[in-house]
Amino acid sequence: MDELLYFNTGKEKISNFFDREFPGLPQLIKSHFFSAYNDLMNYQEEGKSIKPIIVLTDNIDAVVRAIPKSYSLPIFKDPDASSFRARMKSILAIVRSDWCLYINVNEGKVEYGVIMWFGSIKDKSFLLQLQENSALKERTKKVCCIAITPLSLYTMMFYSVSGNNLAVNFSLEKTTINFNMEEVKMLVDATFSKLRTTQRKLQDMKNLYLNIFTNVMHHVNGTICVIVDKDYQDNGLFEDGIWLQEPISFSKLFSQSKSYSEEKLQAYADLLINMLNFDGITIIDNLGRLRAYNVFVEANNKKVGHVVGGARKRAAYCILNARKRDIIGVYFQSHEGEVIYQEVKKTFTKKAPANNNPQQLTLQI
């Protein structure tokens, strides 16, 4: 008989995470979860891929109270977990990208439903607020809450309100997995590094971009986004692409905070997501302005060096290794779930003082 291999290490890590973060979770729920794991990773409804956020808790009322503008809608209430898979399938069919499926387990009884969040696109998303909520963190001994969501084709993320997270990847190649959105936060900080506005408006715009790129992580198979300086003038590196005659400025949408249009914000956010989902590179400057999309660069193997990955990753490292003065950083996301934001290391030359022998000094920034 041929040898059979199983991913038992990942299963063991998940089981230990459940035991630590939700000690009262019934064994039957865990067994059903593992049996449904593959379906949750690659769930499709009428050909459309759905990457649900699943909230597993023992106090759904406390969770929705802690997150402003969130509401729970119970759909099924069962005396035990025997109908787990049937209930999950029924609710997954109606879950939208901005809704969550919840499972509330209390004294053996199981309630299934959806969490609807009606916040603005310029507010931190429900998932981000759940991870950062100080009230829930203070109550972790009283309230157990875990958020679970597929991040990519192979990776499932487990977030606990206690601050402990777990990423499980079942691909056969090692990939860089982002546990706490740090790569995206670095990208967002770079995107608005030259913008001068009020702290409130700056935070709103950063939240908007955090939400956009969180959406991209969940629903876009791969992308490259390059951050350039506000005064960037292309000298040929990005000539193969579509440059906007007038950059799209998200900051202008916040110029009058009392009369901004939520619909217009959403439309611009959708436009940026569509560009990031399009072939090629999307270019944004450090005023948060959308400058170009569908941009291609020729990946020179000598400049790229030894990079394991496809054409998108080689293009990302080609830009990084070009070390152009006005290119700030590169965000790369692969189909498999690898997420990287890296600043461009720049070099320039400076002449020595006149009273010394002329020489070239290379300074690393």
C-alpha cells in the first residue's frame, strides 16, 4: 500500500489553540470543524468564492456590544452541535463580505446566526475592531471569542480577542504569513507619510486604506502596489502602464468632513480594489493619491537575483532592487497568501570635501 501523509501538525496546533482560547468549546464542535475545514477554506456558492469570517464565542451579546454599529441576527438555535455542518452550509450561502457568521456556544446549546456591521468604510472594520478591542481583552477570562477566516487558497487565520493569533498553512512550500496586518499597516503609513491634515482626517483615511487592503487580502488572488513620492516623475521604469491624467485624491473626499459622501467613498474604494485586482502594478503616492495602474516592468534576472516565485514576485523584487530615489516601497501579495511590504533601500553618491582627494562615497539610507 502506498504511504498516506496527513497534515496532523496543523490540526494539533488548531486544537491546542481552541483549548487555550476557548476551554469550554465542546469536543463535538471541534470535530465538526475539522471535518468541514476543507469546505471552509475553499467554499463556493454558484461559482463564486466566499471567504467567510466565522466568530466563535460563548457570549455573542457581549461581542456585539463591544463593537459599535454591529448587530447579531440569530437564525438557528439547537440543543447541541449535531447539526453543525447543515447549519453552516445554510448560513454561508447568505454571508456577505462585510457580514460574519457566528456560532454561540453556551452550556452545550448552540446558536448560529450572522453579525451585521453597519460602520462607515472610513471606520476600522469589524474584524480589526474585534482584534483591537480593549474592553473584550479585559474580559477575556469571562468572554471567549475567536475569529476564523481563510486568508488564501491554503491559509486559515485564527484571531483571539486575547491577542493570541495563529496562521495555519497547508501548502507544501513555506510562505510568509502575516499574523497582525503589520505589512498592510506599514504600507498605509507610507501611503500618507507626506499628507498634512488633521489627526482625525488622517486616521479616517488610514482606516479607509486598511479596509481596502484587508478586502484585497481576502478577495484578490495577487497584487503589487508601489508607493512613490508625491513629486515622482517616471523616467521609463513604469512607462508600460496607464497613468491617470489627474491623480485620484482620496484626501479631497474628506475636505469637508461634515458633508462627505459615503457612496462616493465606497465607489472610489471599489475602483482602487478593481485596479489592484487587474493585471500589473498599481501606483500610489505618499499623499494617498492613485497615480497609475496596469503597469508592467521587465524583470531583469541579474537585478532580481535568486527569487523563488512567479512573475509577479520577480517584478516586485526588480522594483526593490532598482533602488530609485523617489520609490518609497513595494507591497506584494501572492495567490498562495504570501504578503510583503518592503521599503526601497536607496543609494546615492556624495563628493568628499574639496580639501580631500576626490572620491565617491556610497551612503545607505
